[in-house]
Amino acid sequence: MNAWRQLLLQVVLRHRAQGSMWLTWLLLAVTLVPLAAMQSGLVPRHVGMGAAAASLLIAIVIWWGMYLQTAMRLNTPAAACLVPGMRRHLLSLTAVLWLAASLPLAALLGAATGHYGYALLVCAAALLYFALCCRYWWLGFVPTVVWFACGAPGFSPAGIDAVLAGFNETAVTLVGLLVLTAPGALALRVLFLRGGDTHYWIGACMQANARKGKAGMTTVSAIGLFRGLDSFYRARLTAPGRPAMRLLDALGGRAHWSSSVVILALLTVATLGWRAVTGADAMRPFVPLVLTSMLLTVVVHIDGLLSAIKNSRVEQGILRLAPIAPPVRDLNRQLALALLGRFGIVWGVYLACSIAVVLATTGPWRAWLCCSVVALAFTPLLLRDHARYPGWKTAQWAAGGVMLVMAPLSGLVEYGGIPLAAIIAGVVVLLAGTAIALAWRWPRALAAAPAFPAGRLAVSVT
């Protein structure tokens, strides 16, 4: 037990070092809110339990992922020499945590649905899936495939319920748990290897991904997903161009607009292909989620730009010495124009792709209008004092908020009966706020200290 306690302490210390402990307490507090509302009779039992389960799921997934990342990094030959039985302790602790994390979540889901056994199977399988995603990145696309399959002709949730109703839930739960032990044991062996070339290769990939994450680059580049884009960008680095665009060359290929454009194009092609298979009416509930995903791509692009500015200080310092660098007095203006131009490309492609999706489906113009205006509202973030306040500290929160809020809000705006006048008024207010923010931040961004290298004056700000 002492070995387990020390391993868990490493996870807590890592989480605390990242300054994210308050997020856990917030999620736990949010979990209690729907339960209290249910007890007071404000919401039905299934709604309160379901909302509490959703909040608790986020907290459990965060800690589950943090534990697995920490445990996989501890499974090294050096740690095995220093701590006898390290791998054995990691295997046993992971198995216990897998079951322990499934129980409270299954209790809430079971109370919401009335099927505690099936809820336990689903929770255990979901946590096992998340664990395997830490080893095999491509498994992250499985939910998308399942989502498309659920919209295929012939799929009927009522038919699944009818089939399950014909079985004994207790027996199915026991058999299901026994069946899960086989892939669970295999997953443990896959996550915690015992030496060999693959073991060292996984460790090297984790270290490379950690370095890329700190540098503001996507970690999937380690597996070559965007290597084709890198080759195109290398040609761009050698092409002539204006000094303003040369400032962005120091940020690297991951801050280029091409990756965001490719993601938007893939989302559009997948949606149009799905529409061809299922028809426009079957896609009606899902179009707001597709538009929100496109909006999220725009937000992630802004975060990529700001992160690259923050984490490429050495390259920026070298570029300042090059003859192609703009004069110091004009540096901030040219950088601001270059950033707005690069964002304009991504937003323009988003506009074209989202319009194509709307025209090909049920024509949810209200949801499209809201998502497009929100995407434009993030533009003022690019105009800032990069020398003192580099990066975007709340980027992850903003992306999570966009995904959690805009998907249901888009559906409510489109199908919830909100008057068109109220929607237009909200759009006008948001557009006016964006324009005011741009007008207010533009002169301040130009009057700030030279932005390159970014963050060079941050230490002087308390």
C-alpha cells in the first residue's frame, strides 16, 4: 500500500504543479448542484443524476489521463532498478483504479437510467478505451465513426432497448465484466511494456510530444499526420515575401493556416458524405455540432498562433538580426497585419465550408450566424502586447467553453423557438463589441514595446 500511495502522490504533485487542482474542486461542486436541485424538486431525477454524472465524468477522465501519463513515464528501466517491483505495482494499481473509478460514475448513470449493471459495463469499457487511446492515438477517431454509424439508415435505438430488455441484466453484467478482463489485461501489458525496442520507442515519443506541447505544436506531428504540410511549408520559407510575413516564419509550420484549412475541409467532406448516405433530415440534430466543431477549429488556430509566438523566442531573436526583418518602429504594425491576415484566411475558409454544410443540409442559418459571429469575436485576441503578455492563458478554457456552450446554444437558437429579432439583436451586439475591441486594442498594440522576442518584458510585470 505504501508503494501505491507514493505512486498516487506523484500524480497529485504533477496535477498541483500544473495549477489545475481548483478545476477538480469546481467539477465536484458542479456535480453537487444538480443533485441538490433534484432533491429540492426543481429537476426530475433522471436529469439531475445525468447532469451530475456528466460533471463527474469530466473530473474522472482528467485524473485518469493524468495518472496514466504519469504511470507510463515511471515505467522506465531506471525506475525499475531504483524501485523493486515498479512494473508490478503499476499494473495492480491501474487495475484497481480502473474499477474504482467506474463505480461512482456507474452509480449516477444507473440512477439516471435505472440500469446499474449496464451503466457499470459502459463506464468500465469507456475508461478502458481512454486508456488505450494513450497508447494508440488513432483510436480517438472511433467515436466519430460510431457517431456516423448511429445516423445510418436502419439504426434504431428502440431496437437496441428491445433486445436488451429480453436479457437478465445481472447475468449480462457479470458476463460482460468477465469479458472485459481479457482486453483489460491486454491493455495493461500494452501500456506498461517490459523492456525492448518498443518500450524505448514509446518513451522517446512521449518525450517528443511533451517538447512539442511546450513549443505550441500539435503532438500528432510525431506520427507524421502533417508531414506533408511541413514539406509545403519548407518551400514557403524559401519563397520571397513581405517583411510582415517573414515575421511569422519564425513561428514555425504549426502556426500556419494550412493545418486548420485541412481540418475544416475534412469536416466538410465528411459531413457531405454523411449527408449523401443518410439524407438531410437525419442530420438535423447534428448540424449544430458540426458547425461548433468548425468554430472550434478557428479558436484552436488562434491559440496556435499565440502559443507559437510565446514559445519561439529564440527563433524570433535570430530573425530580428536578419536583413529581412522590418524596422523596429514598424514591427508591431506589420506583425498585427500579418496575424490578422493569417486569421482572415482561416476564417474565410471556415465561412465557405460552413455555408456549404448549411446549404447541403437542412439550412440552419440561425445556428450558422451565431457560430460565425462567435468565431469572429476572437479576433481582438491577436492584438496584444506580446512583449509583456505573450500567449493565451485561458485558451483551453475558451475552447472547452465553446464546445460545451455553443453546441446546445446553436441547437436552441435553431430549433428552440427563439424569436429571430432576439437572435439578430444578439448578433449585432456581439459584432459591435468585436469592432469596439478591435478599435481599442489596435493603437495599444502598435504603441507597445516591440513584440519580438515575445515575453522579453514579462518578468517585469507583477
